[in-house]
Amino acid sequence: MNSTARDSLSSVLILSLGGTIAMSARGEGKGGVAPRLTASDLVAAVPELAEEVALELRDFRNIPGAWLEVDDLAAVAELLNKQAALGTTGFVITQGTDTLEETAYLLDLLYDGAAPVVITGAMRNAQMAGADGPANLLAAVRTAVCPEARDMGVLVAFADELHAARHVQKVHSTSTSAFASPGAGPIGHMVEGRPQLHFALRRQAHIELPLVRPASVEIVEATLGSEGVLLDTAADRLDGLVIAAFGAGHAPRTWAQRLGNLAARVPVILTSRTGSGSVLTHTYDFGPGSETDLLGRGLINGGTLGPRKARLLLLALLRSGADPSTVRAAFAARR
Ligand code: ASP
């Protein structure tokens, strides 16, 4: 390709963070896999990419998804915000699938550009028959240059489906179709190799970087007959708590008073452990532990955000210095 043809191509920055898509076994291919491949190795497996777009590659991290931290994603968001302002057409992030539903949402909260950001990975490493990394990468890059994907925040491309960061969840530990958006559905599909978006997404207010304040937020799940021992240990050590409650926002009755006491000190978000649907506001009023009771005790309604995404919203707000009323307003705005 001559340089004039290359100059007319859309520009995509690919950030490689590691994960199965970048994993291979040592030496002769024996033993378990670990992140070893670079962004240019990933791109080399999809020769048509370089024909279609002008690629810039960065090996940003090379670690399993389980090792990624909030500060890694804040650094990614800072880079994307800067590059989007400079005119990059789109961004692709490759990473471990274990934490992808969380990193996608966190980036969606922190990214303020209009250029598409598309995250992908793989369930089968590059040495396996039918490795899914190359097809996922191709889909992600094509979505990153798709004009309809602009202003949609962060999307996930996986197994020929496109998902919104706010809805996507990892729903299977090994299947190549490991991602779904329960309760919402994919926002698009790859059709004959090209992205087809079914809906536009209303962009939500982003959270300003940097995330300077240290903050600790954990999730405690309501379980049958639980005595809530974790609530007692959480009491002095957390800046915020997320309850993964039963059904539409219910907890064991023995928890109610303690949750109210905690909510008087730190934000306590009420979410559902079911995986989809909303926490209710006033349908059940059976006394201690109903959603009416818990919200009356000062818990904040997490709406349709699942526990993990609610935790990231609360954590990002607290780390950016939000006060209690800003936290409450941010959750109300997303219901
Ligand atoms: N199973 C994971 C993956 O699909 C491993 C990881 O998250 O690093 O990438």
C-alpha cells in the first residue's frame, strides 16, 4: 500500500492488556498458558486488518484479567481521552475475559470521547484449534471504525455479538459464547463480517479523572439464613458497601438494623444478586429486610446495575472525591 492510501485509512489504536487472547504455553507448547503474545502477534494472526485500517499498537500490560486493577484502567482511560481529542478514529482493547465485564463498565464511566472503544478477548488461547481471538479482534476493529458506534461509550465485541458495557456479563466460564447482556440483549451483531447496530445508546455522564482518593468498596451477598458476619467485619474498614440482595432487593431480617447503621456512615448500595432486572422501591413491605424497609433505612437503590457494576460506580465516585449527595444523585440518574 502506498503512503497516500495509508493516510486515507481510519486510525485505530490497539491496546493489549494480556488475557487468554495473548496467552501461549512455554517452549514446545506443553503445560499451562500465560500471557506471552504482544499486540503485534495478535494483529499478525489477522492479515486483513492492516489492509483496512492504520493501526497503532501498544503493549500496555501483559497480565491475566485477574491481575488488572482500577488504576490500570484509569491509566487506560487517561490515554484514550487524550488520543480521542487528537482525532484517533477508534480504540480496541484486548484483555482477559475474567474481568472484562468490569473493566468495560469502569472505562465506560471514565472515558469521555466520542470515538468508539471496543473491548475483546478470547476464550481459547492462540494454540488451540478454533481459537476465537482473531475473529474477535477483527470484529472489534471493524466496530471501532464504524460511524454508528460513535458516541456509544464502551462496547464489547465477542462471538459475533456487540454488547453495551453497562449490560454485558460473563455468563460462562469456558464457552466461546461467554458474554451476554441478560435483561437487555446484545446491541448489535456482526453480519457478513460487518457490525450491525440495532440500537443507539444514551450516553451517561462520565466521572472526572484522576481517581486520587483511596477508597475501599466490597460486595456482600445475601444468602439463605446468613448471619451476616461479613457485615460486622466490614463496618469499620470500608468506605462503601454493595449488597447483592435476594430478588428485587431483599435481605435476611437479621441484617436490616446493621445495614441501616452502616448506611448512616457510608454509602450502602442495594442491588439484586439475580443477574438481571431492577431493585424495586415500594412493592414489598414485609418488614425488616424488604426493599421498602432497607431503602427507608438509607440504603441507595442500585436500580438495574448488578452488584459488580454498582461497586465500580461507587468506587469511581468515591475515588474521584464525590460527596454523599453526589453519590446518591449518580445512582438515581442511572436507574
Ligand atoms: N480466562 C481468562 C481469559 O479468557 C483469563 C484471563 O482473564 O486472563 O482471558
